[in-house]
Amino acid sequence: MCLVPKVQRTERPEFKPAGLRDVLRDLGPRYAANGVMGLVFSASGSLAVTLAVGSMGGLTAAQLASWVFAILLSAGAATLVTSLLYRQPLGFAWSIPGTVQLGPSPQHLSFPEVVGAFFGAGVLILALGCSGVIRPLTTAISLPIVMAMVAAVFLKFGTDIVASSRADPWIALPMVVAFLLLSAVPTLGRRLPPVLGTLLAGIVAVAVSGRFTALGEGPVLALPIFTVPEFTWSAQLQLVVPLALTVWMVQNGQGTAVLRAAGHYPPVNVFPSAQAFFRWAASPCPRHCSRPSWLRSPPGSRWVPWSRSL
């Protein structure tokens, strides 16, 4: 039996849900700029990983567009609802390690099978959230173990920098230099996030090399396609548990630790329920698991930064 009432009693919002007047009062220029920068930072890095994994899996342009549409829609909706309810900077985003874990799966599994695995992961995450065990388990997990999992997931992307620099130095090296420069000089990094600066350097390098390909006329807005999930044991056994554990242990653990360090008390048991609900809301389109993200907290009132998530 789902223990949602118990979870709600233990993690009930500390304040009354925010209204429009509260948003307008608390959303100052500094917080608005910080929120936009967080969005740009997440989109410029995370979407690149999503597109890379999808392209390696042989997804069509329409399937990739649907994937991006679904993750942005559901993550944005989860961010709005939870931030308004709890008045905390609960910025949801899609799981980069979860995306990487898909890896070559689309190469030997059909796309409907992968979408079916997304459903299975959502069911497992929801069950964990309803059980109320997320908070004690998250507290018990050692942070070095969590960070070791993160390092293992991103190891290949790090080593690929060397291979790319040798294979295509005119594109890769300017991006590496831009990232190192913006990371080494804090003043520059605050004005232009290293990930965004790396993306801009890559765009300039590709433009100078003349490799931009003009696309034919097409729709301005994305036209998502709907994928009927197919449930097979091979896909469920291969993807469901790794995706769910990655979202819970790696992503939720990091987000919770950062929020607590900033003085917040995030609703850890509510995270999985929100993730599963908004994941199913976008279920007609392909979408992998989401996780709570965080935004850098500048000095000021502990409660005002929630408005940046909006």
C-alpha cells in the first residue's frame, strides 16, 4: 500500500504555497539573472550529451526533437510546482548520467522498448518515494561513493577529449582552451559559465571552418512524435534498475547535499513522486528519468532564492 499520506505528513511544506504576489515580490534582478544562467548552463551541457547519445543510438531527428521536448516540458513543470509549494530552489532537470547509461542500448533495443524501460524506471522510482525509505537511505549513503559513481559515468566523456583533440584539433582545441580559461579565471567564469563559453567557442570554430550545413525549410516549432511503449524483459532488466539507482543515488544525493549545505530542508521523499508524475505526464513522448538539480545560492535571504527556480 502506498504510504503517500505518511510522506506528506513528514515533508509538508513549511510555508503557505507562493502566489503571484509572492513571486513578484521575491523575484529580483539578481535572482532572475541567476536562474536564467542556471538554465543556460544546464541546457548547453546536458542537451549536448542527450543529442550525442541519441545520435549514437541511431534516433531520427524527429525522435530527438521529441526527446528534448519531453525532458524540457516535464522538468520545467516539476520545477514550477515544487518550488511554489515548498518555496525552495528545487530546480528539476534530466539526468546526464542516466542519459549516458543508455549508451548503446538503442542500437540493440528498439526505441519503443527503451521508452517502455523509461516507464518501468518511473514505476520503481515512484514506489521508492511512496515507501518513505528515500530519506534515511540517502542520509546513510557515503558522499565519496556517490561521487565515485559520477566519475565512472563521465570517464569516457573525459577521455574522449584527448581523442577528439587528435582527430579534429581545429574544433576541439579552441573549446578546451575556452573551458580551461573560464575555469581558471573566476572573474571571467562568473560572467560567462565555462560550459557556455566552450559551446560558443565550438560554434565559432565550426563557423570559421565552413562546416555549417544549411538545412532545408522546416517547421519553426518542434513537432513531437508519440511513441507507444513496448515492454520486454530484456529492456526492463537492462535499463530499469540502473536508471532508477542512478537518479536516486547519484543525482538526488548530490542535489540534496547542495540544498542542505545552503540551509534548505528539501523534501527528499517527495522528489521521486514528482519525478514519476511529471515523467508520466510527458509519457507519450520519449523521456528518461529526471532528478532534482540546484542553483548556486548567492548571499541573502535563505527563502528568497526559491524564486530563481521559477
